[in-house]
Amino acid sequence: MTMRSRPARLLALLLLAISMTGCADDDPSAEEFATKIRANPQMSGAPDKAVSCVAAWYATHASPEQRAALLEGRTTGLEDATPAPGSAAEAALLDCLKLAATTP
């Protein structure tokens, strides 16, 4: 291997790695969840702060199955969305519900 071909190969590998990371599946954003939540007729009139909070909960605490169910508009897969008592997920969800109850 010559000195010139080694940097060229390293550059090619670096470019390949960068292009592959761009193709990787990213987790859905809180905004994607918020869009789906707002599209639900049962959520019409929900305060923006509450929707944003619940969307953030889905982005950070929901299982992959729960996320997929919400994004696909399914009701199955959401029934077990109740977090474990005393968990950070439960605290975050309770904060969302408090916000929804107190926001005009």
C-alpha cells in the first residue's frame, strides 16, 4: 500500500460511514407524536402545552410498540401505556395530566 492510497481509503471509509448513518432509522420526534395526537378527534381542544408534554412522554418513555401504534393510528398496543407506579415515566405522565387540567 502506498502512502497516497492509505489516506484515500480512509477518506472513502469515512464518507461511507457518514452516508450510512444518514440512512439509519431515527426515532420519531416529539413533534411527530404531537401531530398524531392533534389529529385525533378525541384530542380536539386539548391545550398545546398538554399535547406537547404527552408527545414528549411518547418520545422518551413509551415502548417501541406504543410509539408505532400511535404513529400508525392504531388503538391496539396503546392499552398497556400505563407506566409502572413510582417510575420516572409515571411522574412525567402525571405532570402532563396536571398541566392539561390547569391550562385554560
